[in-house]
Amino acid sequence: MHKSVSYIVVLLFSACIAACGSGSSNTTTTQVYSQPSHTLPSLPLPPNTRMGGTIQGTALDLSVTSNTVTTFAGSAGSAGWLDAIIGTNARFYHPTDITTNGVNFYVADYWNNAVRRVTPEGIVTTLVTGFNRPSSITTDGVNLYVTDSGSNTVRIIEIATNAVTIIGSTSSLAGSVDSANPADVRFFIPIGITTDGIDLYVTDSGNHTIRRINITTKAVTTFAGISRTSGATDGGQGVARLNRPGRITTDGVNLYLADFGNRAIRKIEILSGTVTTIAGSSTPGVAEKISQDNNGTADGIGTAARFFQPNGITTDGTYLYVTDTYQNTVRRVDKSSPYTVTTISGVAKAFSDPTLGIGGAVDSPGTPSFFSPIGITTDGISLFVADSENSTIRKISK
């Protein structure tokens, strides 16, 4: 079972490398750092603010001990491709991310190479097909923005017409090239994406960087990290280092990043590009070294807490919510100091008890379980999780 879960998670990184560009790689590096030219919003955001593909402004009423988990769409153990008017009759195949415009939900259906739409009533339809392993999705209400990791591109879908615009090589060439010309841009396994409504922020995982895309001009620049150089260093542009960054969210003032390879949550100031580690650490905890229990999943304060594979992330404006994928849990992080980390759903693994955290699909009133949860968003009331290995969308509510 451990091997199965590890394979699925690594799929978004190492397995994709073999498919991205199919050997026709472009190793050119042209890195241009940039800073925003627009005015940033004031925090806290007003209630019901759409930002970063989620609804912010009101803290979710979720307990750290007793939340209700239900299956919103899809059926555990029944992967496939089927639209349906009843959500649990629909079929997904390894969904990896979910976003909302406050009306509908949109899912990056990884192995179906499609973007699916789910209404609040659970009606599932296929919106656009023809992707190559779409990994992440966000929206500003007008467009959907998708990282198409297998083709090393970012795709823009106009919601009203389903028209698609591509940023990056139409031949799937990989690389690290900033440019004002979308066709000249190169990414290397873009994984996460978010938006503040003016710019897009993309985790270019294979390059260990965050890239910025101006929505109007489509110009692409580098925002954080050093291309082809992994690490865990905090600091400003040209100093900070990332390690296989996963998914990303924003409150319009800061970016919050699930830094997958560093097992940490990083904050990036939009105004300056300065990176700070706020929770987790690339250094294993003492308990992990001695007994292998906690296995990188210890709750706690800031950098004393431990994650194993933080992969998905969203915010309600007060808290961050993180999917710790290999641990099959959903964690909550206070968005302000001291950045307290707590587990709010799922059962973490423990090597001393192999029956714990092995992955499951149990809804409430039993002890809820997940199987490789990845993408996560909120409609301002509940959390919605792309439970990838179950091929379902799960809902966490009070």
C-alpha cells in the first residue's frame, strides 16, 4: 500500500518528467525577475471575496476534532469518465485540483486530460478536453487557468465560450524562458497556479521557480526562486530557493506555497518577492529520526510542525488549508504568526501501527479517510478536496 500511494504522488513530478516534451527539451534559460505594478488590496478581505480561485473573507467554521466529510462527486474505486446529473454517479480519473468562481466548481481531471464542471447541486459535465495531464486550475470568474503539466504549458479557457489560449511551446518543449511573446515562453512541469485577478502565479516545479503571467499582455517573468537550482533558502528575489513547488494560493497581498520538496509552507510577499518559511521544515523532526512515527506529520507551531508531502493549498483569508498527500490528511495553518498547524481531517500514517493512514474513502459518521488528497478549495462555507486516488471530490463541512 505504501508503494501504491508513493507512486501516485510522485506521478505529478518524476513520472511526468518522462512525458513532458518526450525528449525534445529546450535547455535555454532566460530569467527575468519582476515586481507588481498594481495596487494591492487591504487585508482582511471583505466577506465573499473571490480571490485565488476560492471564496475568502470569512473564516470557515471547522473544528479540529469533529468535521463532517461527504463524497460530493464521483465514486471511490470507480475511476472513469462519465458525466451525470447526480454527482456520485459521475466518474473522474485521478482529479488533481479544484477551483470555484463562487457558483460552480471546476476540476482538473488529470488522467482524463479534461476540465470538468460541477454545479452546487452536484451535476457533472465535461467542459474542455484535449489536455496533457492538467495538474492545477484556478479562476478569476471570467477565465479558467490550467497548468497542463504534460505539455509544459499554461492554458486559458474563456468560461463563456470555452475558447483556449496557450502560453508556452505548442510542441511541448521544456525549459526556463521568460518572454513577452507567449509562444517563446518555456516551462518545465508547471504544477500549481493561482491568480489575484491581474496576474497569474505558476509553480514551475521542474525549474524550482514561481513564474508570473500578466493576464492582459500574457508576458511571463520569474517571481521567485532560481531556475534549475533547488534549495530551502528564504530571502528576496535571486536569493530564495524552492524545491519542486506544488500548488499555490493567494490573498492578493501574499502568495502561500506548498513547497513539496521542502515539506514546508512558504509565504511570498507579492510586493517584494521575499520568501519566508512559515510552517514545516526540510529537516526531519526528532521523532521521525528516532522512531519513524509522526513521519513528517507532527502538528505544532510554525517550523516546529512537520509535513510529509504538502501538495494542495487554499485559504479562507484567516487560515490556510493544506493537503498532506502521502499522509492522507488535511491540515490547517493559521495565516498569521505563530502559524499554528493542526490536522482537521483524515488519519496520518504511523510506522508503529501499519493500519493507520493507509488510505480510504470513509465518509462521516465513521472516521473519515482520504487516499492521496491533492487539490483543495473553499466556497466560503466548506472545503472541497480532489481526493485523487479515490477519483472523487470530497466535501468537509461543519
